[in-house]
Amino acid sequence: MAHLGLFGRNTIPSVCSGNSPKVLSMTSNILLLTLLGSLWGLSPSLGKLATTNGTHALALAFWSALISGLILLLFCKIRSIDIGLSRQHMIYYVVLGLTTLSGAQVVLYTAAEFVPVSILALIISTAPIIAYVITLSAGMQKFRWSNLGAVCLAIVAVLFLLLPKASLPSREAIPWTIFALLTPTMFAVSHILGARLKPASGQAISLASGTLLAAAIQVLPFLLFNIGFYVPEFPPDAGDSAIYIQSLATPLAFFVWYTLLDRAGPSFTSNVGFIVTFFGVLYGVIVFGEKLNYWMILSAILIFISIYILGRHKTS
């Protein structure tokens, strides 16, 4: 699926002798991939920043989805990108909004108050593994013993996060960590449903805008029921700052992803998953002072090996 990149299809011209346009193009793609991973890796940290400083998870989910969706909608209007309003588009918006944002993100933000950011980042990275299990159960994949081994490795990796006393701050965090597994599960479901429900027309940016706005509408009743209508402060306090950061990071990430898909293709862009996990863990260490232990490091290694094994075979 090709899209017109935000920064054009041409490679960056060489400005130094000896640097070919091809080399510079690859360098810029790697930088864009790193930027994309750093932006998508913010979510667990922003969830903890909000919920531990008095901003409700539902408020973060609602406002970040609404503002991000409106920014992308404005971009579509400026670039004359059609916003699909057909029945097929509406179904896509509602289903993807429910699974990815009003579902997965709310779970993530809620769990972030009780679970270390670095562990949440590792848990989220299991989404491709869960997607494989679902597609295998649905007959969309051929059974392979190597893939079964990959799933077993992932299960062991999650147990390394749950069972050793050194991994979690307290045993009370175990139920919240298990609860957080709903996030990669819903991400996996959204990936599968998104491929099946994607409208024949519509570009990634317009589909993202519709999905974000649908998610905001879905979250609003729950927000009103739990805490009433909440308006973030400006200038923001620590909790509300997470809303504004997420609201800017989300559309920027979509712009980078949109461009990277066009410049480097989906195969190269798919490597962002490893970078998202790296930055997710890094933010936990730097911002919240979390300490890694060998159980967590071993868990990360097993998850990455599992994803690599599964990545050798495409879902049908």
C-alpha cells in the first residue's frame, strides 16, 4: 500500500563528498524509524505520569484521542485527503477505535499506575506473539513447531516478569500486570480485524483520524460516568502535561510512520517494534528511576527471539 510521503519520495541529496544519495536515504530512514519508536514508546510513561499525578486514565485517553484526531483531520483537509464516511469506513473506525484506543490504551494507562513502565513496555511487545496464536486458532496460519517454540519462549518470558520477587515492586502488582496483558491482546485483535475490515479506499492518515475520533466518542460516556467532564489545565500540571504530550506525539508518530512506509516500505518499518520496546524500557529507567534486573533482561531477550522466529513466516 503506497502513499505519497510527507517529505516526498526523493532521497536527500548528498551534501558531502563521498556520501551517495542511497547512503543518506538509508541514514534518514533509520533516523525516522528511531524517532517513530521513541514516540510510540512514550505511552506507558505518559500513562504513569498522568495517573500518579491525579489525572484519570480515561481523561488521558479521551483528550489525547480527540486532539490527535482533530490534528490529523485538519491535515487531511489541508492536503485534500478524503475522509471516508461510508458504512465500511464507520465500521472500521468503531471497531479499531474500540480495540486499540478506548480499549487497549485505557487498560495500559490504568495499569501504569501500579506496574513499572519498563515491564509494561515488555508486555506490550508480546502483541505479535498473541496475534500469531489468534491467527493460528482461526486457521490463518500453518502450524510450525518452530513457531510453537516461539510461543513457549514468550510464555516463559512473561513468567519471568510475574514470578520472581525482583521483577515487580510488590506482589500486589501481579494482578495489574496480568490485567495489562489485555493491552497487547487487544492490539493483536485490532491488527487482525484492521486487515480484514480496512476499506478499499482511504489513506492511512484519514483512517487514523477517524479511528481516533471514534475512540474519543467511545471513551466520553465512561469519562462522564466516572469523574464527570474533565478539562485539562493550561499551563498543565504534571498529570495534565501527559495529555498534551500524548496529543502531539500521536499525530507526529502517524506522520513519521506515513512517511516511512512510503520511503522504506512495510518490511523495514515493521522493525519499529523492537525500538518501541527499547525506548519504553529506557523511559522507565531515565524518567522514573526504575532498575532493570537480570529477570527482566532475560525476559526481553526471550521475547525478541520469539518475535524474530515468528517474523520469518507471514500471516496468510
